[in-house]
Amino acid sequence: MRFIAIVTLFLLFFSSKALPLNAQQTSALDKRSQPVFGLLAGSSYSHIRYEIDLRNIMPSTGYYVGLSLTTYPFKKLNRLTLLGELGVVRKGYKQELGQRYDFNFNYLTLPILLEYDLIKSISLQGGVAGNKLISTSVEQGTLTYNNYDLDLIGGVNFFKNRKINVFTRVVYGVYSVLDYYEIDPLGNFTSEIRDIKHFNIIAGLKLNFNDNQ
């Protein structure tokens, strides 16, 4: 609940910063200064990075759905925008051990991105995302795996100022999914191991409710 409250305050803050105060100010502002709300949906190639001996690991497919708010808080840098999102993303991997096992992790995610317009139809994105684990395909998964994750994000957005955008992103997990202790032959805990980190490539569409055309 605390995570959701922070997200809500974040969106309200940047909405109030971007919205004009009255009708006279509205007519004086460039249309690009108005906030743009959107709906995102996409699919992802999902895999993990690991150091322990995990055999027969395969990538899986995931998804990303969410809401977005694009604002223009940098008055003197009209090519630079701030993008906040709130969504649900599925990450994971597969493992073949006689039969196939699916390891799916569903996160509530809050990406915060800076977007730079290279040209009118292409912009670059970069930022971070905080994630809260909400469910897994593993029994007692929310008790076994780490509940929080942090991502580094880099991506490209096409046709930003149109009603429908096309975007692709590389999402690089920073924190480990699983922490455990190495045990010596006598049964003693020797060291803590932090391993298994997410890696995703996402491609999707964004529908803007109010575009900047």
C-alpha cells in the first residue's frame, strides 16, 4: 500500500506541475507543454543472468501493461520530457528437467524515464524502475524470492507525438531475485550468495489519450 501511495503522489505532483493555472495561460503555452496520458501494452523476451550452476535454462515470454504520464517540466530544454508509468510486468525463465518448469514473476512496476527527441519521430528513453513482487508461479514464491527489484532501462520510442507510439526497451535487473547461503560439507553456512537477476527486452504500443499533434 505504501508503494501505491508513493506512485499516486508522484503522478499527482507532475500533473499539477504540468497543467496550466487558467485559460489565459493555456492559450499562451505551447501545446507540447501539456501533459499526455497514455495506455501501454507489450510483450517481452524474458531471461535471467546467473552465476550458479543452473542447467537447461531457457527464455520465456512475458508482458507489460500500464498507464503513463508524459510531462514537460524542462522549459528551456524542449526536446527533453519526463515520463512516469505505473504498470504490471511479468518476468521469468523456463527450465527443462525431464519436464518443463515455468518460473514467472509478476511485479507492480514504477518506471521513471527521461525521453530525448532525436528527431520528430524518434526519441531515446533512459531511466530506472522500482518493482514490487505481487505473485509468482512458484508455491510460496513471495516468501522465497526477494520482494523488491530495481531496473535500469534504455529504449527507443517511435512516433511520440502521434496517437499511437511504438516502443522497445531493454530492462536490466540490478538486484538479485534469490538470496541464499552456501553450505560446506559440515553443514556450516560459509557465505551469502545473491544470484539470479532479470533481463528483459520489451516491445509494445502506447495509446495517447491526448496527443500533441
